[in-house]
Amino acid sequence: MKNHSPLSQIYLDANATTPVLPQAAEAALNSMRVLFGNPSSSHITGLKAKDVMETTRNNAKKVIGADDGKVIFTSGATEGIQTAIISALVEAKKRLNIDKQDEPSKKYSLLYGATEHKAVPESLKHWNEILGINAELKAIPVDRLGHLDCQFIAAEAPNALMICTMAVNNETGVYQDLGKLEQIIRTANNDIFWMVDCVQALGKTPLKLAQTTIDYAPFSGHKLYAPKGIGFVYIRQSAPFTSIIAGGGQESGLRSGTENLPGMAAINVIFEMLLNQQHSEFANINTLRGYQTQLMDTLKSAFPDVVFNHSIENSVPTTINFAIAGFSSKEIMDLFDAANIRVSSGSACSSKVTRSFVLDAMGLPAWQSESAIRMSFGPAMTQEQVNAACSRIQSAAKALTHSCMILDTGEIDEKQPVNGLVQLRSGSNCTWVYADQQSKQAFIIDPLPELNDRLDTLLQCQQLELVAIIDTHGHADHQSGRTFLADKHLPTQQTNLLGWPQDCETHSSPNSPKHSPKHSPKDTNSVDDVQLQYIKIGQQWLVNVPTPGHTADSMSLLLCQPFTDINQIKHQCQFAFCGDTILMGSLGRTNFASSSASDMFSSLKRLHRLIGSNNLICASHDYNNEFTTHLSAECGRNPLLRNTLNGQLHVTEFERLKAELDSNLCDQNGSEIMCGALTDDQLNGQSIIEYNHQSLNAALQQENVTLIDIREPHEYALQHTDDSNENVPLTRLVQFIQQQQDQKQHKWVLVCRSGSRSFIAAQAMKRLGFDNVAHLKGGYALSS
Ligand code: PLP
């Protein structure tokens, strides 16, 4: 594989961790090889090691302005946070025992900022339980700027045992006014223990801890160019202390265990740079602010729809948190990774969508939280790196324009043509777009409102004429985006409520016994009597097949070559858009007011007769990343469907079994309205052939293997200078599967950035009979 980009990485994720500065690494190495002594040993090697340790401690104190108080070395900030919380709560418990004698019913709380790093509330909760304190944990709200609510603190602090705040937020860089907080806290409660998480403040904002009444302040080395595994905690002179690690009595008995001398030697280099700016690699605050402005200006010009999620005036200059309207954070992460810029989504993954609890707490709109991207750098950033980052950001935006994700009418002719079926998603909901490049016509099925702008951009950018925009049924779980796009692109088209055009044609089979009153769609076994409406797209027909059941208005839309006899459809059909009638691994639920299980029974049989077993079904939900299916695959794992289609089930039995399945629906996916009941015989679990880079290279030389890059076109364009492998983006996987129906035994190897998209795509293909499909485990990420 010679397709990986030669670009070196630009690392803009310093708030997660930083590389170790060469001088710091050198000092660590020296301490491992030369100054390797145990500081507890009384011989000269030990004394030299002890000197390194104490010099480092003194420098730490100078850097944080702690001429008074203790500095204890730890493994990192999480340990420092435990030290602070245990120390405070052990003492609080003693006081509580005394207070309880006077006021047995008094309720106590533990306060923490709502935007705190998870290490803080989780540790509070943990030690509150372990120590049996049973105080109530209360999150201090923040305002739109991310500032703590002082009124809340003033009201709650009198009954609180401990308050935990942070100097600088790790997602947004927002800093708190510690002087103002101190005044509020101490006025409300002079005895409360106060911890300030200073992890993201070190080296980015001046600290004078001994001039404050902060009791505890944890720090971490790996956020500022020292290695992982070294940190320290400041403890105010008068603050209580309980050791959390007992043993050989190191660190004056405060934290036992042989000290991490290499870590200390390395962090000492960083302290010296902070203390001696002239001889330092570190840029000053003004220079860093200039870098921030340059990056923000570039983002604004590259992505006109960018919004910044925090105010720059109250943030450190090294963090930029932004969102781009219409793009999820995952999409921007993938794009930037392809441009070799490392950023973070600044978010925690919840069960359904990725979103930021910090931005949620600040009350930002949901989309900003779901699309948040954090760019962060440290004081060792250089002008050269900033320039390179800006130029990569511009290339990334250009790649998006080229693949019609952003509209730029100036370059309309250079766009990559979209031909065939595209599957767009929002969560587990799907929208299907079909474009016929020859006629320049397109239709859209089940448009989701959150995709309106993207669909509009695609149509305009590809200069496509929209012929229809249709919902397969009235959706219970989400709004349709139909009217927005219909008003814009089809203002005069007359349609029914779901968007089916009135101006359509009707096909009746030549041998049909015209409308026999004996036959209703419910009880017939023949499709000869069905008159089907269709519209034309290019040379093809989009045929409307009423398939009531999930809802009374449900229809399926079949994209076919023109046919003369309805019985030919199964040979002429490309895709069957079945809405919620048949979902992957399940059938649409039939317990809505307008549902009918017996209608669904008939609709399933009708669909089977029309499309047969192997035509691809495109559903309006994809709960398990399976992309598409066909009846043969579904019957293999869905006994209800199998027994319905092979005639072993009577309609009344179907109704009973279906009701039983539907009654379990709510338990299956939390608060989401599930549109289909999953069956017992579940999903995925396909064993896939996995290659690593070596075995793949060997296979490529020896066998007839085709490599498929399944990243989106803009990612592909940013990384490929040749076209040594094919690009089949995930959004076009269904089209690819359709085109390769007679190549099922071929050896396809799917590749993506990290191996996760290639894995799910390979599973989907394997389920549909592509027995030799394989993927590259770990993706391109592990190849460089
Ligand atoms: N606090 C903040 C604000 C942080 O950003 C982090 C790390 O992400 C931590 C605490 C935990 O630090 P460590 O990784 O050193 O345990």
C-alpha cells in the first residue's frame, strides 16, 4: 500500500496530552542512566538523586507561587485529586461526628463545578460512599460563558464540606476568576475545604497559590511536555492531609513508594523553562494569543458556518472550541485526521450521540455540543506549525467543497460527480438520495430535517434536478424535512401528503384480470391485479407499492428498469425503499394507532412476490450499522418473517407473535422510539478475515485482492496522491453492494482510518453473502 500521505502530523490536542520536549526526554534518560539513584539511599548516587528531587520540588513551588505549603509528587492529576478529596473528607468526617451531637438532622453537601473534569465528581462520589459521609453531591451551575454561579455557591457553601472548582477548563479553556470565587466562598464558609484543579492552567496563566486560601491544587506533567506518570499536588500549610499510599515513608512519609526520578528530572526542565522565559522554548501569552487569532481567522474563512463555543476574552489563548453547522464532530475529526491535523471532539460518548457535557452545562444549543471540536496547543507551539496548520485547514475545507459537502459555486465544474445511491444518516435514521448523472435527475426518500442543508448543497453543487422527495410513511419518531426541500426545488409539484407526485403514470400488467372485486390486496396470492403507479428518473422507474401495516399510509418504492409485466420486477429492480416495513433484523412495529399487523402480513407477502429474495432493501432506520439487507438474509435470522413468507404462518398467528414482539420494544433502546421489534436471532457477530499491514502486503502481492478505501471522498482526496485503490465511501456502500452482486466470492479488503468503519462495512457485506470480504485491522492509523 503506497497510498498513505507523506504529510507530517500537526498535533493540536495538547489539552489531552503533549509530546515530551526533547530536553525533558534527555533529562529523563540521564536520570535513568546516570542519576539513577534511589533518593532514600545515603550514598553519593542516592544523594545526587535526592538533589534532583528537591530542586524539582523547589522549582514547582516557585512556578505555582507556593513559598508556603507542601508539594507532593504524584503519578498525575487524578492521584492529586484523590489526595485532596480524601484528605478533606477524612477531616470533614471528624468534624461531622462532633457536629452531629449538636444538630443530628443537619444535611451536608459536596460542591463541584458542572464543567469539572470527570475525575472530580467521580472521586467525590466514590470517597463520599467509601467513607460513609453520605453528603449530597451538588453540581454548581455555570452561565453561558462557563463561569460558576456565585449566587449558588453563596447559598450552598454554608452547608458544604468541600468545594471543587477548576482554574481552566480542559474543553473550552475558560478560566474562572479565582479571586472573586475566593471572596464568595470564604464569606459563605471559612471552614470549607477548597480544591482547585489547576491541570490546564500550568504554563498558560500565572498562579500565586500561597496568596490564596486554596487548600488543594492538583497538577499533571503530561499536559505540559513532561512524560505521563508524573504530577504533583499542592497542599496549603493549614490544610489537613491524609496519606493515600503508606509504605516506606518516602516524600516525608506523605506518599510512599520509590520516587519517579526520571519523571521529576523531566518536569524540572519544564519548570526551568517557565521560570526563565529568556532561555525557554515557550512563547509568551501575547504570541500564543496571536496564534489563536490566526487559527480562528483561518477557520472562519475556510468554514463560513463555523461558530466558536466560548468567548475568547475569558479563555486561555491555547484552546479553541468550535462547531461547524451541518457537520458532526465525528465528520470533522475524520476530515482533520485525513489532513493529518490531530484535534479532539472534546466530548464524551453517551449512548446515542457524542456530545459535550461541558457545553451542555453552558447551555449551548444541542447541535453545538454534538458537533464540538477542540483544538489545543501548548506554549511550545511555533509560528511555523501554526502556518502549516492553517494551510492544512484550508486544504481540508477545499476537499469538502470538492465532494459537495460545502457549497462553493465558483468551482462547480470540478466537483466529483455523484452517480447512483447515497445513504445519509442522522443517528440511526436514514435518508436515501438517488442521482442519475446522465439525466442529471435525482430523488430523495425519507428526508431528515437535520440533513436539509446538506441535501440542498448536494443538489445545487451537483446541479441535479429533483424529481421527487418522498416519505415512505408518516414518521412517528421524527419530523420529515420534506417541505423545506420541496418548497425550494419543486414549488409547483402537486403531491399527496407524503410527497408522491400526482403527475405519475400507472402500469397494469398486460394479462391482469382488471380489478376483480373478489380480490383485495389483503387476500390475494397473485400480484397480477395490482396496478402500480410510477414516476420516471432518467431511464428508470420509481414504482409505488402500497405496503400498509406499520402505518396505514406506508408504501415501498422500487427503483427498477422499465418492465412490461409486474412479475419481471424482481429481475429489474435495483433497490427497494421499504421504509419501516422491513428493517434490518426486524419488522416495523405495528402497535401505533394506524398500524395493522394483518395488513403488514399481506404487505410482506406482496413485497416478496414483487422483489424476490435477493434485491436490496433500503430501510429508513439502521439501528445496528448494517446498511442494507435482502429478504433472503432477513429470513435466515428472522423466524417470524421466514414463516410468513414460506406460508407456514396463518395471519392470526402472525398477529399474536407480532404483538408479543412489539410489547418488548420500549426496553430495547432507552428513550428512543424504536420503529421495529428486533427478533431473537440477532445481528452482527460475523467473523471477518482481518489483515494487519504485513499480512495485507503479502496478500496483495500473491493473490487477486482488491483494496477498497471506504472513507468519504474528501478524506480520500486529502490522503491519496495516486488511485492505487478504489474509493467506496460508506455513504455509497449500498450502491457498491448492488453493483457487485455477481462478485460475491471476490477478495475485497476494506480499509479506513482506524479500522472501525471497515469492520462494520465488512460485516454488512459478509451478512449479504460476500464470503471473502476482509478488512485492515487498525486501519491506516497503524501504518505510519
Ligand atoms: N483535570 C483536568 C482539567 C484534566 O484535563 C485532566 C486530564 O485530562 C485531569 C484532571 C486528569 O489528569 P491526569 O491524566 O494527570 O490524571
